[in-house]
Amino acid sequence: MRQVTAAACALALACGAGLAWADGPPETPPYRPPPAPAAQAAPLRPAPVQVAPAPAQAPVRAAPLQRQSAAPAPAAPAARAGQISLADGAVTLTVPAGFELLSPAEAQAYLQRAGAPAPRGDILGLVAPVGVATTSADFWGSVLAYEALGYVPPDNAAALTAPAFEGAVRTARTSAARGFERFETAPAFSPAGALSWAERTAPDGPATRNIRHEQRALGRGGVASLTSVVRANQLGQLVAAMPAFMQGLSFPAGQRYGDATASDRRAAVDLPGLVTGEQNVASAAAATGQGFVQTNAGGQAGGAGLQGLFPWIALGVIALAALGWFAMGRRDRAADSDDYDDEDEADERPAAQQASAQASVQASAPAPAPPPPPPAREQDPEPDSPPSTPA
């Protein structure tokens, strides 16, 4: 079967070749050069899409950059006015018209900008003019503070006006590393409990706050203070406003300076110590023999802290010396009298008592030993017997 199929295929191929070569071999087409390449057409780009324009809007501007401090301070509380109770009711401030009480933080910042140390006690606020920025060069104010140190007696008030007191203040300021040139206003004390003074801390300058004004209101249990650091040309404004400040300071009923009693707690500082910052300045000076020397109208010198009391103290010393001398003399005389009495009693004893005493002494003594007996004597030979003769 395979052979038949192969023969049929060969026959078919032969017939096809015969028909193709019947008319002769096929003609070869003439050579034609390839056509030159046509220029490449530009690539087709899609037509742009038409977008409807957006409605016009206002231009957006970036917010300005704000400079941030490294440690932003907390917001200060709002200023207060009117009558304000402070220090747990220990003191009351009636803010004068045209002024306001700022926060204790504002008071601290005011002192730091002025390069001034803070007053003693707890800072309660800053009494400042209304509408004037605390950072302004024309600003001035008073730092209010209170210290519950007890009752400060007026005993050493005379030491405040002693000529040597300014030197004592200068020494105290030097020890505390504070500047002091002189008193701008001498210390003055009122029996009602008001103490004030002003000191120049540095030479004058164009913007130097070199005047430190101090005002103290004394109470039964503590001291309220108003401290102002101003330039020399601001001192007049401050002095004019200070009476209203002091009138606004008050203590509760029964706690005023005149209400003090002998049983109240005394402060460890006296009036001169409120100025110098040291304890019992006049008392310590008197104890060391370096008291403030002051001359009175009669030309007599005396201790400033003891002025008016010196004659009484001298009389007291003389009286104590006389009393001591009298007591010692009386004791010596009593001792001598006792000796004389003993001697008289010894002389006035009766003879019988003396004899009895001697007898008792003799009886108590041991009896003397009896004398020994005399030795025995040898017997002599009898005279009648003749002597023996040898045989």
C-alpha cells in the first residue's frame, strides 16, 4: 500500500513539472533598484484637552514666622486695684488712684532689670502707674513685701541719726557685695511705726537706676516694705507719690504698731538693723565697745542707742557697786564678829568647867605602869660564928 501511494505522488509531480515547462522556462523579471526611503512623518500627538478655567480666588499668603523664646514666661495675672488683702490677711493695701498692683513675677523682673537685690520677706507684688509698660525706660514702681519677724521696738531709734551710722551701713553693704555711696535721704522714724530712707548705690549715669528708696510700715507682728529703684530724675515723682502708698498700707485691728504688748514676740532685729540688714546693730555695737558716738545739744557725748538713758545707767552701775561693796563689808564684819565671840566664850568659861575638862582628859588617858621592885640584897655572914680553918 505504501508503495502505491509513493508512486501516485511521483506521477503527480511529474505531470505538474511538464505543464510548467510546456511554454518554456519562466521569464526572469528585470532588476529594479529599491525605492529611496521616504521621509519619516512627524509622530502624531494627541490634541490638547481643553480644561475649563477655575474661578478666580484671593491669593493665599503664608503666616509670618514668630520668634519663640527658649523658655517662654507664663502669663502674668491681671493687675488689681482697690482694697486688697495680702499675706493671709496680715496686711491690706488700698491701691492709690492712677496705680495698679502687678504680680510678684513682674516685681521680680523689675528688680532684675534694675540689677537690684530683692527686699527681705515675701514679695507680694509691684505697685506701678497705670498704662506704663514695665520695660519702658520711664517706668518706676515700688515692690511690696512683707516679713512676719515680730515686733520691732523703738528703743534704738536714736542710732539712726548718729554720724557714724552711715559708715556702719557702708560696711554692711560692702559685706553683702552691694553698692553704697551715701544716704540720699537720711533715715527717719515715726513713733507711729513708719521708717524711711534713700541711698545712692552708684554714680549718676544716663540710664542708671542708682537711687534705692525704702519705706517700712511696722506692725505688731511684722514689717511691710515698699522698695523702689529709680533714676535720680525720677526721685521727685516717687517722693510725691509715697505718702499715698503709705496711707494705703494698713494692718488689721489689734495688729497695729501701737497695739503691741510686753508679751508679744520680739524681732531679732532692731530699727538700725532694718536699715543695715543686720541683727541688733546698736546693741551689738554697745556690747563690743564700738557704739555710735553722738554729741547732744549740751555738748555731752553718749551712746546713740542709749542717749537719754546714760545718766540713769551710770547711777544704776554706781548703786550696784555700792551695794556690792556694802554686802562684802558686812560679810567680812560678820566673820570677824564670829571669831571674837568664839574667843570671848573661851575666856569666860568657869574654872570648874576647865578642871572638869582636864579631869575627863586625864581619865581617858591610860594609867601609868607601876615602878619595878628594888633588887634583893645578899645576906651578910653571922658575926658569932668563927671563920673556918683548914685542918
